[in-house]
Amino acid sequence: MEQFAAIDLGSNSFHLVVARAEEHAITVIDRERDMVRLAAGLGESNEIGKAASERALDCLARFGERLRGLEPDNVRIVGTNALRKAKNSREFITRAENALGFPIEIISGVEEARLIYLGAAQTLQGDRGRRLVVDIGGGSTEIIVGDRSEPLFLESLYMGCVSTSERYFPAGEYSEARMRRAVLNARLELEPNIAHLKSLAASDVIGTSGTARAIANVLHENGWSDTGITRKGLKKLARRIVEAGNVEALDIAGLSNERRPVFAGGVAVMRAIFEALDIDFMRISDGSLREGVLHDLIGRVMAEDRRAITVLELVKRHHIDLEHGRRVRRTALGLFDQLRGEDLLQRERRLLGWAAQLHEIGLMIAHSQHHRHGAYVLANMDLPGFSRQEQGAVSIMVRLHRRNFRPELIEGSGYVRPEALNLMTRLLRLGVLLNRGRIPIELPPIDVACDDPQQMILTIPGEWLEHHPLTAADLRQEVDLLGAAGYDLLLAET
């Protein structure tokens, strides 16, 4: 049976979950967790400090040992707010990928919210009506409203247990005034969404991840709540924190030593959410981001890929020529499949196919420079299912599918394998070029070889080129355009 693994590189904790996928069920066979406090290491410079970096890399080296032997397409590693925010995240990610042996994806706050809801929905028992899911992380808080497995509202707010603790309880000092300011600031973050959230009228309120579980555990251990989190229990807990005066004196049943430094900030954010949304009770879910990542990953392999649904929604919404996109996709992927020996991955095959389907999205703005318009749109939209790197890769391929080929844009894109993205982009250009006529025609057998990263050999029947002089002219122009960028496209006729 196939094994799948998901890693959540959170701002406070790193989590690994490994599962076995069976026909109708997913069985978790291993879990690992380490509180590395990455967000606490950012500092005023918004750079990951040496101590936090070393803690994180030590943890990932252990995770990497557990991942050995797994298929690359069966592992997904996502980074959240701390890595979205850190100025030196690319440098850290390079070292982290070396420790893990697998690529790391940075996901947007909205995508994080979608995956959190998916993880919670997969583990909740029974349907109690519309759900409000709250996940207070280290650097951000995700709030989602949904019906069963379908999210209706997704939001990511820049407040978390680590960031709030550092800002309002510096050096672990507590007071009533500090707690009041922390709660007020969290309510200000919530303010633009409160009316909409109330109008959605969720009846089942759910907390996920470490902060919610830690608060629920403390309330239970101290007799302030039988189960879950209550507003009265939160009020008593906040009072106990203030009475302690500082983190060293915060000796409270059910609170672990590793959670203690960031606990007050998490309690302040939770209180703000309860007060702003008039919540009396919140139950706790075992499922969160890593479970959502795992289910999404297994869905990609064994069922339905959310990214494919997103692409089809874009095609319909923006009236992209569906049949032309399919022809370009078929041609580009046919060439790709001949080059699979060039260290290209199945996940990159999918990205190339989606770029082919979306390469004309910029026409909704204007025909002139539509490749630029399309790239901008794809780089800045919320694309459910896509990581930031994947979204950037598709955007770059669309940007460079015509006119001048600019490899420096690929190098600066942040995609983990720029050499693969470079090759994929050149294949997309050929897919577009060979379907220039925009009509259904049967292409001849075309062979492609790439023994040198700077060189591509395209072999095509000479007789066919004679009957398609415009395509022949386009190919000659492509030779010149790639040549100007330092790449050779060699045309051979059979």
C-alpha cells in the first residue's frame, strides 16, 4: 500500500504526519511534532535568526530520515506565515530542502485556511450544521465558515499566539492593561469581517491546532470547562494569567512548559474572537492543516485534484478558448513525455498542462501584450490548491509563452527547480507555436531531444513543413528568439 506524508512548517510548531491510503480509508501510521518557534526567531528585521534556524533544521533532519524512500509525488511540505513573512526565507528554504530531501511550498493565507477546513472537516463526527472553524497559529489566525466539506468564507489574519505574545507581553510580563490591549488589537483585526461572519450564522464552532487544544486542556484540568472552550472559562483563564504577573510564575495545571511562553497571546486572540462573534462554546477538532494537506495530496493522486478544478473554473469564468487550450496542452505534454528522462517530475507535467490551458487568460484584458496581462493576473489571484511557487511557475510560463524568452525571470521566480521550469516554458512555447492556426489539425510525429540544458533538437517531417509554411516560419523565428537568450533550438527534418 502506498504511503503519503505531509509536513506543516508552522510559525510555532513543525508537524509531520505519515499515512497509508487504502481504497476507502486513510490510516495514519506515524506522527512527529516539534515546537521550533520559528516566528519567535524573526525579530524586528523579519529575518529568521540563527538559533531558530538551527532548531528548525535539526527538526527537519529528523523528519527527512522518516521520509526516505517515499515517492516525491507522495510528499507535500508547506510553509505558512513565518516563511511568508521572513525576508531570508529563500535562504532558509534551500537549507531546509537539503535537510529534508524534498521541496518546500509556501502557501498563501487563504490556501492555508482552505486546507485547515479540509483537515477539520475530515475528522469531525456528525453534521451539526454550518461550521465556523478557528485556527490560531503562531503568526496568523485562519477563520473559515463552511457547509460540510465546502468552505464558504476563508480569511487569514495577521495575528497569532507568538506575534501577540511578543508584542503585548514582552519578556513574559502580564498585567490587566496588557491583556486588554492585546484583546482590543485582535478585535481590530477582526473588525472588517465581523458583520459578514455573523450573517453566515454558523451553528457549530470548532477550534483546531495547538492553541485551541492547549486552552481546552487547561480549562478542563482546572475544572473551568467539562469539554471544549467556554466564554466563562476563557475569562477565568485570562484572570489567572494576569494574576501570575509573569511567565515564570504561570504555574497552571494542564499547561506544558513548551507552550507557556506563547500561551497568553493565544488566550488574548481567542478571547477577542469569542467576544467579537458572540461565541459561548467551541469544540475541538483533531484535524488541522497537516491533515488537510495530507487529504489534499492523496486526493491529487487517487481522486480529484483541487488545482485542476481551479483551472477549469478560470477557463469558464474568463471565457478562455477551451478547445485551443486542450490542443496546446496535448502538444506540450507530448513533447514533455519524451523528455521525462531529463529529471522532470509528474507534478511538473501537471503545471505545464495547466499553463497550456491558461496561456490566453490575458485576452480578457487586451490582445496586445496578453502574455503580460495573463502573467500578472495568475500571479496575483487566489488559486485554491496552488502553492505560491506553483502559482508563480504557471504565471512565468504564461508570461514567456510568446515573444522574447527571458531566462532571468525564471531564475528569479523562486521556483525550486528553475532548470525544469526553463525547459517546461520552452515546451509550452512550442506547443503554442505548433497550434498557431487555432483549428483542429493532426500534427505529424515530432521528436524532441535535450541532451544539453542549453540545447533542444526538434525533429519534424520536412514534407509537413512544406505544406505549413507559416508554422515553418514561426519555427525559424523561434530559433532566433531562443538564440538571443543563449539557447539553441536545432531543427531537423525527416
